[in-house]
Amino acid sequence: MQTESLTNHTLTNREANLNSIGIVLTSIALGAVGQLILKAAMNSLGASELSLDTLVTMATNPLLILGVGVFGFSTLLWLLALTKADLSFVYPFLSLIYVAVLIGGAAFFGEQITLPRVVGFAVIVTGVLIIARSEQKA
């Protein structure tokens, strides 16, 4: 009887994990977009030191406010995903933000994508695929 209950609970968790992927990926995409907007906003401010004037300038910069808002919404979606899925399943997906920011940094800011970065990208994607497939086969 307890084994049957455990099996049903595991099946429910597995389904919840798989059903949460859309929320997780949306959170990740918005997180990456938010980071790219934050970078653009800080680039627009130029080199600065931590001072009251700098903080006021940052707090009133529309692009920075937008970036914080997008990143904040991403965080809310992430919190929603955490209510629906196992942390050990969804957390590795956060590493996809690194990949998105790597590509976005190159596309929008002319940052270099070097071989070590590409290898790191491949390791990250492989790890996420292994975790996602393990849930489907479990």
C-alpha cells in the first residue's frame, strides 16, 4: 500500500516537473533579457563610482528601471515554478541564462565568443538535457 502511494506521488512529481518547463523557460528567457537590458543601461551611464549621485542617476534611468522590472518578473515566474516542481529538477535549467547572455552579449554588445566559452556552453546544454531526459525516463 505504501509502495503504491509512493509510486503515485513520484508520478505526480514527475508530471509536475515536466509541466513546469514552460514557466521555467519563460523565467529564464526573461532573466536573460533583463540582464541584457541592465547591461545596456549601465553602458549608457558610462564609467561611474559608487556615490549618491550615481545611485540617483541609476534609480532614475528608465532603461535600468525596465531591466529591473523584467528581471523582477522573471523572478516571480521562477518562484511560481518552484511551487510546482522539484528544485533539483528545475534549478539546473537556470544555467541556460548563461548561454542566453553569452549569445546576447555577442549580438548586442559585440562581446567575443571564444572556444572555451563555446565548450562551456556545450557542457551546460548537455547537463540540462541529461536532467530533462532523466525525468522523462524515470
